[in-house]
Amino acid sequence: MSLSSGSLNRRTFTIAAGSAALAAAAVRGAVAQEASPVVEEEAPGLPPLPEGATVVAEGLFNPRFIAIADDGTMYVTEVGVGGDEPFTFGPPPAAEATPEVAATPVTDEETAPPASRGYTGQITQVSPDGTQSVAVSGLASYSDGVGPHGIVVVDGLVYFLIGGTAVLAGVEPLEGENGLHVFDPGTGEVTQLAEFNTYEIENNPDGTDINPNAFGLAAGRSDGRLTVIDAGSNTVFSVDKDTGALQLRAVFPTIDQFDPEAGWEPRQVVPTDGTYVGTTFYVAFLSEYWPEDAPSVVSVAGDGDFATFNPVATGLSFVTGLTTGPDGSLYVCQLFDDPEAAPMGSIHRIVGGVAEPVVQGLFMPHGIEFDGDGNLYVTTNILVSGPGMPAGQVLRFDGIAAAS
């Protein structure tokens, strides 16, 4: 996996952070993932932690989202590092295209390793006493940043998404890819509840390229169904937890349709995460190199079939995480504050439609969650791990959203 070239895109979330050229070791085969033991507060080779940060989990293989159970157990999805099957990202070349003739590449130890896929995704759990262990392993993983994504805990069961990119590439998906799954901590059993490849292939709701990538997951609907945000198809689904039946709830238009007079290019919004406040659902857009006044968070009105999209916050970019704090405010994670500089991000509170930073100086943050006391948890170092090189962390910041 190489992070020294390419860009963050709505399909694979492959990242190169401007001047910060990062590379992971070559994938030489499927790697059995294990959580690393707790080490130093500041991992060697990584930037210093922000003021007020406490490391609560580390040794993670490219972590994404966080969920906290009622008993205080924390669960973290990890994308993993791909596997032993070589894989080319993106759509296959057109059949009528003329093959390109290229010079024979020079073999070099510093050359970026090929992309791959396999089953190195996993879920780590951290018990209330701080004990860290792998709860679920062997999940579908792509080395360029696709695998286990959104996660929630409902009634003691852990629901999680696995994204995918096989459909776009025109190859057979991995087992469990683009599916909603449930893990029972009591029995250790993992069951797939729903899959999203078929719906996208047969319906293609947004009318663009066919490429599902199940990404964000939220609980909180009054009918108990789970809400799934698909970053690839620009859609929102609700899923029955008992039957796995899914229903399309929203299709996001291109950004120019939010303000036809603004002159914005018709770019796809790329929804990444969502959260409920009452019956209103809020959705974050990736907002990669977004127009300054374009919405980065919107409310999706109604608890039934979503239809109305109302801008809530602007001025953010590379938004990957969204949640509601115990104080009732919305909080977002900005992966990159300045993608042309060092890959540092921040957490913002949305007040009156304005995003105010509450934590800064985070190295590649992604998912955010709060406990009942308003302490903030955030995944960091999300794309710097290679086989045998787990560098991901979860940091805690106390009292960020304490209820008054």
C-alpha cells in the first residue's frame, strides 16, 4: 500500500496527504491480525499527541469508526491491510481502448507495493478496565483503505458495515463485502444481515457509475431500523435489524443542485457518516476540495422517506465522522485541515451553522464517538499501517461535550 501518490476519492478513500509522503511495507501474503500490546503514549515516528489526549487503544490496523456499549465496552473497526490477492483499483479499462505500451519498470526496493485484497479486516474491543483484544477477525479488506467501516451497538449486539470496491472493478466481491453484519459478544457469532451490491447494480439510484461502498452506520430511528450511508452510491438506506430488509431512504443530488445560482460544478457529495437528533437525520459530506460556501453537513428532514436536504454547516473539508454529543450539539471530524500540507485534522462543534474547532493537531483522524460523560473518542493514524506495522490509535479527550 502506498500513500505517496493518488488522492482521496469517494470510492476507495485512498489517501495521499500532500507533502507528507507515507508508505507501508509490501503485502507479501495474508497476514493474521492481532492487537498489539499497549506501548508508549506517543508512538515512535508519529507526531506528538495533542494537549489533553489519552491513548485508550493502539496497535490498530487502519482504524475507522467507534461504538461504545452501555457497559462501557468500546468497539473499533479496522480496515486491515488487504491480503494476498493482487488487486487493481478503479473500473476496468474499456474493451475498445488501445493498450498502452510502457517501458519495463525498474525493480526497486523503494517502489510502492502492489495493491491487494484479502481478509485482514477486524474489530477490536476495549473493555472498561482497558483490556484490549480482537473481537472479530478475518473480515474483507482492501489495502487502499476499504474494509470494515461504520459500527453501532444496539441492545448488546454489535452491528457493523464492510465496504467494498469490487463492483466498480468488475470482479467478484469478497465474502461479506458491502454487507451489514451483526456480532453477538455473548456467543462470538457473526451473521450477515443485508448486502448492498445487488441494489446498486440493479437500480443505480444516483445514475452515476455503479459502485456501492457501505460506509456510515447510525442507530436512532423511531422504528428501530438501522440507517446505512453509502459513500459510493450517494444514498441512505434503512435496514430492518430482524429481517435484513432494506429500503432506500434518500438519494443525494450533486452539489450544484443545493444552490443552482452558485455556479458550483456538478460534483457528487459523497456522504460519509450520519447521526440522529430526534427524528432529524444529519449527514456529513466528504467535501474534498469543496467550494467554500457549499454545505458539508446537511439535515435530512423526516423520519420516513427522506426528501428535504437543508444545509447545516459549511466551510469544512474531508469530513469523515459525525456524531451527537451528550450536550445535544453536532460534532464532526475533519480528516485534513489543509490537504496540501501535513496530514493533520481536527474535531469541530457545529453551533448556529458554524463549525468551531474543539480539538486540533490530530494525525489523520476519522471516526468520533462520545461516552455518557461527554468524553470524546477519536480514531487516528488511520492510513499508516502495513502488515506487522499497526500504528492506529484511539484517543480520548475528557469533557468535550459534557451535558450542562
